[in-house]
Amino acid sequence: MPKQRSLYVCNQCGAEFPQFFGKCPSCSEWNSLVEQIVTPVAHSNRIPALSVARSTHSKAQSTPRQAPQPIASLTLPQISDHPQARLSSGYTELDRVLGGGIVPGSLVLIGGDPGIGKSTLLLQVANQIASRYRVLYVCAEESGQQVKLRSQRLGIGKQQRNGEAEKQQEEKSTPSEPELYLLPETDLETVLHELTALRPQVAVIDSIQALYFATLNSAPGSVAQVRECTAALMQVAKREHITLFIVGHVTKEGAIAGPKVLEHLVDTVLYFEGDRFASHRLLRSVKNRFGATHELGVFEMADGGLAEVLNPSELFLSNRDEHSPGTATIVACEGTRPLVVELQALVSPTSYPSPRRSTTGIEYNRLLQILAVLEKRVGIPLSKLDAYVAASGGLNVAEPAADLGVALAVAASFRDRVVDPATVIIGEVGLGGQVRSVSQMELRLKEAAKLGFKRAIVPASQAITGTELEIIPVARVMDAIAVGLVAGGGKATIEE
Ligand code: TYD
Ligand code: MG
């Protein structure tokens, strides 16, 4: 019997120490070390969970050792005799975020605030996929009855969506009944056992923080539990060639709870976010081994579950007030997806010694920088004015291409004028007040044209071809303000 020993694991960064520290020597977080009892396993296997997985299924484990192979001789995995590299989730929005569909055998981690709709999304996706493949939904957080209730609410069992065409193609090789299995279980070993016994093509773990590996003394959801459970699941998934969707909770700061190493383990990390008070939800990829990152999928939460929003720009522009001063329309790019977003700015005299600045959906520091540029290079005195800037629709616009739009919105609010509502504004603002070029300009202009915009204020340094929009090139912020603001606020008559 191997000797047990104590190990202290940091809940923040996952670093391990043989002794206790009040402050983690690795990440400098206070009071983050928790004690764990470790029983070393007989052979040189560092991860205890893996050894359990191995001992439970030692037969399957005894596969021959892999030798190096030439890349040309490798073949792509086949699912249900269908030699496609990716399978559709039934939702174009999710497929886009995943880089064109689900890669068989991959590990996808989905994080998000509580109640944002992770379970709803995955149950709907599981249902879609279940019409073609065998799916196991491990509901560690809810009972089978609770999931059943939710599935009734979602009308699962009745709906057949985009997957229809594909389904017909595969009719011969697929079962006619949806094969969606529920497993209300928190014990990791049972889950691993069922995965090996049922051999589903796709499995959902909801959530990794609720799973429990009995050999570890720490509580479910602790760094050690999360890490070991994910590692064990990953090993079984890779061996059995199961595509895994893992739900992960997020911490107060918005990162997935658990050690950073979790995000390194998996192939794809998605965040499901959105304003809890608004109905739309954004699905964003922050890591993707099989596609571009920062791709965006948009869904809308309704009574019958999540529905895709195939044209999100229309959603973001739906509550537009074209004639109020201080609004400007920009085209942001999320991954390869252009989104037309309305920005609103309000500047008003401050009643504090130092003025307030507040942003929603725009980076705070970028606003400070733009305000400084407006003050110094354009001569707008903002140091005695509060400034508020917000992007519509709960979208977070982090990219610098929004700078010029912010500058124009602030200037418009200051002068109580409107920006021509048929104009989109695209450009980065430099500290010297110059307007800099941005990436993916063609995509942005195309989206604006599609939505009926007539003009675009763009950086003069950027060569632009092949657009039906009227192009207004500007070299400096000052020029953009001169051409962009059209008339007095409220009473404006805007030419179309
Ligand atoms: P849920 O998927 O349970 O969130 P998570 O798993 O991320 O914690 O979503 C719960 C929220 O979604 C809840 O506030 C109610 C709402 N909802 C709807 O509005 N319509 C629906 O059809 C469903 C199933 C949930
Ligand atoms: Mg849930």
C-alpha cells in the first residue's frame, strides 16, 4: 500500500507545493492553497484519475504503442461510415464558431455565467446530433427529471431543423430513433465507465465542476478535481474517439473556473456570454485548434429555447434612434464576421472635481485615449465634462477600428449634432489625431452596403476598391468630424 502524503494546491493557478503558504509563491494570490491527500499509484503515472480509468478498462487500454508515422499516411477519422472531417451541430451559428462544424473526437469547453443558457444550448445541440449519432448527456448538475422537463419545454423530440438534408443523406447508416441518453451522475468513474460501455459518438458533460473523483480528497469544483476529471475524460474520449462538450463555470472575473491548464488541455474553448437582461446571447471562441478564434455566433433566448440569429447586425440596429445627437454607426469585425453596431455617446457638465468616464461594450482605456486626442488635437474641451459611451446590443467591441466612431459620437454629443445615419465610420485613431487603416475593410463595407448604408468614412491611407458605398476618405480625426456631423440635434433633416 503506497504511503499517503499531503499536497497543497493553489485554487487560482493550480501550482502544487509540499508545504502550506499563506500566499501562493507561483501566482501571489493570498489564501488560495488547499490541502489534498495524494495516494501515489504503483506505476509512474502522475495523474491518479487516469490510473483509475486504466485499471477499470485495462483491456481497452492495452492498445499497441504508437510509432511515429509519416503525415501523408494518416487518414481522417470516420464517423458512422461517413467519411466527413466535420459533423454539423444542426446550428450554423455554432458550426461557424467551431470553425465549420464539430471535429470528431475533439474536446470543446464551454464557459459562461450561471443562467446564461449553456445547458439549454447543449441540450438542443445534443438533440440535433442525436438524430444522426449516439449522444450521451451527463447531467451532473440536474436530475434526469429536470432535464426531461427542460427538454419538453424545448419541444425536443418534435423539432427537426437544419440537419434534415444531411440526415436524409445518411439514412442508410443512421438509426431512425433519436439516440439521446441521459446520465444524471456526478461520480467520474461511473461516467468513464458509461462512456466506454455506451460508446457514444458525442458526449456532453454538464458541468465539469459538478463531477467528483472519489480518490481525491478535495471538494468537487476544486482545481485538483477539475483538472483530474478533465484529464481522465480526455483520455477516454481520445481512446474511444468521442467528441466531448464540457461545460465549465466561470469565476467572478469571468475566466473558466479551474487552472489555466484546463484550457490548454482542450481543443476548443468557447464562451457563452450576453446581457442577462437582454434576450440575445453571444457564443465566442477564444481558443480553437481547428479554426479561427474570436468567431462569433449569435443566439436569442426565447420561451422555446435558443434560436439562431442569422443576421445579427439587424438585431443590433433594431432599436436605432437615428436622429438623436451623439450616435454613430461602426462596423466591428468579430473573427471573420462583420457586425454593424450603433455607438452612443453622452457628454455633460460634471458635478465632480474630476469628471466621470464610463463605457459599456467599449474598452475604457481606449475611451480615455480618444478623449485625450479630441481635447488636444481637435480642441474639444472635455476635461470638465462627464463622458459615457455605449455600444448597442450588449456587444463588446474591443478592436481599434471602433475608435473613429467613438470620436465622432463624442464630438456629435458635444456639439449636439447628429452623424448622418446612412454613414458608417471605420478607422483607428492614433495619438497624433491621425486616422489609421484597419483590417478586413472589404468585409466591413460589404456588410454595411448589405444593410442599406450609403456612405463610409474610412482612413485615407487605405486603398478601397469594389464597393457600392460612397467612400469618404479622411486622414485626421478633425476631418472626419468636419464631414461626419451633418445637422442640429433633434431637428435634423437627414438626406438619404
Ligand atoms: P440554463 O441553460 O439553465 O443556463 P446555464 O446552464 O448556463 O446555467 O438557462 C437557464 C436560463 O434560460 C433561465 O434563466 C431560463 C432561460 N430559459 C428560457 O428563457 N427559455 C427556455 O426555453 C429555457 C430552457 C431556458
Ligand atoms: Mg446549467
